[in-house]
Amino acid sequence: MTTTPEKYIGRFAPSPTGKLHFGSLVTALASYLRARSKGGKWFLRIEDVDTTRIEKGAIHSILTTLEDYGFQWDDEIIFQSKRSDIYQDYLGILKTKNLIFNCICTRREISKNKKNTLSGEYVYGGKCRELHNPSRLKHAKRIKTFEERITFHDLLRGKLRQNIAEDVGDFIVWRSENFASYQLAVVIDDHLQGITEVVRGSDLYLQTPRQIYLQKCLNFMTPIYAHIPVVLNEFGQKLSKQTKANPILKENARDNLISALNYLGFDYGTQNKIIEISRNNNEILENAARYFNLKNTKF
């Protein structure tokens, strides 16, 4: 069931695998303006649950850059790397419902399964589901899925219907390196922070049904979702560390903010009006929130 909250709470949740780039800025700006335009709160969460992927100095760089660009978050910052005990507690709830099993399948083995043509991911075939693999063997933990259709309405992309068992299969909720998967951690954190709406990149659109499935299993409410189009480079690739996206710099903040506003559908007249009445980056964001309309973001 989707929430119908009295108070809006949004969030931005970057992974510290590198410095913020223009694509990160667009996502941060969309979620921030949406929250402020609703008179709500905006939380900052650092998704560093996978400590092996953290780039040295990235967390400090992310926080400094957001401040330089005028972002102001509410409440304390959450760091997923400090919340393993919380995730384990909720994993225990799933275990008591007989939904968790140990999986020793390798990536090579899983690559022999059928592939989901939309997501490009291999569908888990259920090999370890009834084998009762001992915990002393290196293993991941998967959640059992059933022939259930998950349907949700995205504010920008419309309705998505997915059969979890057929399109995804039993998916990992605890990694073999002994930390929570992204899917489990994000669902728990959104619940505990009271997130009412998630504004994020469209690269996560097809992963939303499995998060809703976890919410159902844990008796959580489902937030509203809006997936904005990701920023692509000249080769049609998503901007990321892997595609060597350039970090955004403090000295280019004003120009980058204007470019991001343009990407989110602000017309030139409105952009100019915002710039004229804004003395600094904080005021650019404050004034942009007055004119922000999520529906102007087009695919």
C-alpha cells in the first residue's frame, strides 16, 4: 500500500564510490526541489554499506560539494556502514517467516540462467532454495519469491507491473562478504527515516518492484516513487565513475546549477528570473523550489 502522508520527507542517497558528477547533481537537485516545493524535509544518506567500493576522500568531497552548491539537509546524516546490526535484525524477521535461504551459487553458474530482456539481469533459477547449504560455506542469503505481480505507479513513467519470481527470481538480501544488499538496506532505511517519496534516477526503476516486495514481507508502507531520466554522456552511457564522468567543481557551481535546472525542465525565462533574484547558491535553490514542477521533467 502506498503512503498518503501529511508531511513530505524525501532524501538523496549517494554512494561514495567517487566524487559527485553532473548526473549526481541532477538527482540531488530534483529530490531537493521536490521536497522544498512541498514544504517538506530532505534527508541525506550515505549508501556505503559496501565498504569495499568506497573511494578514499569521497564522503568528505560529497558533503563539501553539496554545501558549496547550496544544499541544506534536515536531521543527521545516516551512514549505512554503521547500521549492520539494524539490517541483521530485519533479516532475522525474514528468517522467522521462512523466507531466507543460503545460496552458494557462483556468478558463472547464474550466468547460465535465462536473462531478463528488460533489465539485462540473469533470473535466479532457485538451485539452492531447498538444499539447506550449511552456513560454514561461503554464501549469500536470498529471499524466496513467489508468483506474485508487483504493480506500482511511477509519477513520471506511469505503471510498471512485474512478476518477481519470473522476472527476477529469488534475489540476494545479504551478500557473501557479510553485509546487507542494497535492496535490503535501502528498504529498511527508507522505512526507519519515514521517507514518503523517493525521487531518484531511472536506472533504479526496474529494481523498485523487488523493494516493494521486501516492504510487503516486512509489513512496511510503500513510499511514492518518481524516477527521473539519468544524464547520459556523448556515447549514450549513464554518467558514472565507470564512464569517467568529470566531478563537478565549486567554481562552476552557478553554471552547473543552471544547466541542471534546464535538464529538469525549467524554461529560460524562469531560469533567468531565478538567477536575477538570487544572490548565492542557497537562494538559487530556494527560489527554484518555488517554480519547480516534477512533471516538467521529460523522458
